[in-house]
Amino acid sequence: MKLLKKLPSLVLLFSALLFLAEGPGGTAEKNPQSVQVTIRTILAGNKVDEFDAKLKGMEQQLKSLKYRSYRSLKDDSKVVPWQGTQSFDIPGGRTLTVTPQEFQDNRIAVKVRLTEGEKPVVDTTVKIPNKGNFILGGPPHEGGVLVLSISAAAQ
Amino acid sequence: MELSDSELVKKSQAGETSAFQELVSRYHQKVFMVILGLLRNREDALDVAQETFFRAFRKINSFQGGSSFYTWIYRIAVNMSIDAQRRQKRNPLDFRESMDDVMEAQNQVAKDPFADVHDKELREKLTVAINDLTPDHKAVIVLRTIEGLSYKDIGEILGCSEGTVMSRLHYARKKLQDKLRAFL
Amino acid sequence: MNTCETIRESIGSWLDGELSPSASEAVRLHLAACSDCSVARQQLEKLQLVVKDELVTQAASIDFMPFWRGVQQRINRKRAWHEDLFEWSRGFLTAPRIAWAVPALIVVLLALFSLDSYLPGRGVRDNFASVESIDAHGRSVALLREDQTKTTVIWLYQDQEGENETAEEASKSGPTF
């Protein structure tokens, strides 16, 4: 009975703790320990009309590139520590290397390098919104072009 | 033919102030008694009693008839008394003087002067003893003693179970008996 | 607990008529046989009488018309808007309601903040990534922003002389917005 009377206070305390932990500016986001980097490799082409169902969540983004077909080749996701480097294999003998650098204003700065074998193709530093993505595309592959979706989420 | 409480309530809800006046006429003394039992001060009790009926007038349209009118008005009276008690800062001595003044003003002279002294002392002790009770215990004693309301009705007014009413009454009576044993 | 103690605890309820018939009969029989408990009953009856008498005497002196005039004055008095608001809040914003409303509000706010990234269209509102630096090592590169999906696109052209392509070839080799 006493516990029942205390219940609103307990709920308030629990909610307040939950809010502090998970709300805007919650602990996890103020001091993220690492970054989950996800690379989606897509083959875009103009030979046929096709849209891979696996890419449903990215339909709007991809169709803006105005290709006729989009096919998912691989998805790769890894947790990378700050200032740590992680490499992802990209079709065509290529490698994508990602280094999360800093977290500020809910944006993650990542350094990205695409190489073909040993040869650098592009080096770029991009500030991605937390849990957002950007597209790196254009390298030729199997009659079409590769489209890489690079996303990052603070952990 | 005398109208029932529910008929008077319906008329009041339709805007007939005379119907509400009739309800006030029926219950003003009983409501005053309950409030006086809780506040132990005549002026405060009068003020709160009038405020109780004013509050009832404003809320009359929200009265759906789920309970009887008297339990509804007593509920308002008890809640307003509890609010008033929280604001009250007087001590028991003031109460005794107020009641004495009132009794004298009403010419309540006992035939036996010794009895008068005895009764006066008993009332003083009674006031102190009742004031020592918590608002919850005061409320059950007053509602049961004055109105003879059932435990079910008292529970409805105070928002508690019949079992709670029974245990509070038992506790309050025991406390009063302990303090007033010499006079009983 | 002995019988007298049990009976004395029930005298009040017996006088109030709130005991079951069998319990009531048990109390009645005991009181008829026990003088101590009978005294306790008398004391309780006197107590109730004293309390009631005092209040009934007070109430009997209340005249109705002056009382009703006091109520009428309250009814007719013009109330300031804040009095009505205060009265409403006292009745509506009770402690138990506030005790539940505050954590409920926190949970709702939490849910809204969490949903932000899942609601259609809302998640992409701030999806523009900003390119701080880029080195395409001699290749042609285009930095594009697609407004509909709020997506930043870095497009690498296939040869180093991409700027010399005709418009028709560019439409086949790269995105158009």
C-alpha cells in the first residue's frame, strides 16, 4: 500500500533518469565512445529498369541520381573508435577507409579515403549529421557505376 | 407537494435559483454542523458553509446524480473545511473563548451553575481533544455523530473504503474517550 | 486478545448498526452479561451525545435568510478572471494528477525526440552533410546537393577530362538533378 502511494514519485524518478540518459543531449550523445559506420555498396546502371527491394529505404536518394537500375551489392557495418581507422572492401579491387574524427553539434566528422589498389581515388573530410549519410559515387563497375552510401551513428 | 432533492437539482441545473435556494434551506444547518465540527470556530464555519453552497451552485451542472445530493454537498464541505484548516493558524485557547462568547450570546444558561461549569469544561476539553485528531479522523467522527451517516455514505464522501471508515472511527472514539474519561 | 477487548472494539460499530446480524447478537449478549463492557458502551453513547449536542445547538441558531443572503452575495459577486483560473486549477490540478502528469510528460517528450528520426520526412530534415575538404587526385569531381532528399553527393567522374564531355555523354556518365 505504501509502495502504491510512492508510485508516482518512483515513476517520476525513473522518467527523469531515462530522460537524462536518452533525451536530447543525453549522456550517450554528449560523450559518444565510438561510431558505427555503415557502407552500402550499390551498382547503378542504365541497361535495364530495375530497383532492388533491399534498397527501399534509400529509394528517394537513389532515384535522384537518375539511373534506370539500382542493385545492392553488399552492406557492411563496423564500430570504429574515434581516431581509429577501419577499411571496407569495395568491388573492383577498391578499398574505402574511414576515420571518425570528432563529434560536435550532433555531427560526426569523418575522414574518408577511396583507393583502387594502392592508388588514391579521393580523399575527403565530411561532417555527417549523426545517424545521417552522404553518397560517394561514380567509380565504374561491370557496365555501370558504384554508388556508396556512407553513414555514421555515434554510440 | 415537496419536491425531492433530485428534482430540485434538475430545476437548479435548468437555472431556477429558487430551487437551489430550497436545497440550501434543507441542508444549510447540517452542512454548518459538519464544518463547525471540523473547524471548531463559528465564524470560520459560517464562512466556509456559505462558500460551500456557492461552490455547489457553480458546479451544479457537473452533478450527474451518481450519488445523492447530500453526499455530494458534504464532500464539498469536507474538502473546503480541510483546505480552511490548513490555512488556520489559531490555537485551542482562541477556540474556547469563541465558543464561550457564542454560548453567552445565545443565552445558553444552565439551570445548575455547577452543571454549567462542568459542561463548559467538558466542551473546552472536547474542543481540544477533537482538534488533536487528524482531519481524516475528525471528518469520520463528525459525519457519523451528527448525521448518523452509514459507513458506506461516509466512505463515498471521503473517498475511502467502509473498512477505512470503521478503523478511523474506532481510533478517533478511543482517543476522545481516553482524553474525556473524567467527564463521561 | 480476550473477549471483552474484542467486544469493546466492536461497540462503536454495533451502536452504528454496521455489524452483521450474528456479530451484533454476540455483542448484545455480552453487554447484557458484562458490567465493564456495559460501562464502556455508556461512555461511548455519552461521548456521541456530547459531540452532537454541542454542534446541534450551534446549528440551530443559524437563521436561514441571512445565511442565504451570504450565499447570494457570493453568487452575484463579479469574480476576477484569475480567481476562476485559480479555482479551476485547485480542482483540476490535484497532487495525484500532477504526480502522474509530470512523468507522463517526460515520457511523451522522450518519445517525440526518439521518433524524430523515424517519422517520414523528418529524419532527412538535417541530412545535409558538409564537405570540409576534398582531394580527387586530379580527377573531376562534382559536389552536389539534392534538395528533395537533403542528400550530399560527391560524384567522381571517370576520366580526368570530364569537363570536356558533351552534355549528352554527361547525362549517361553521371547524375543529373
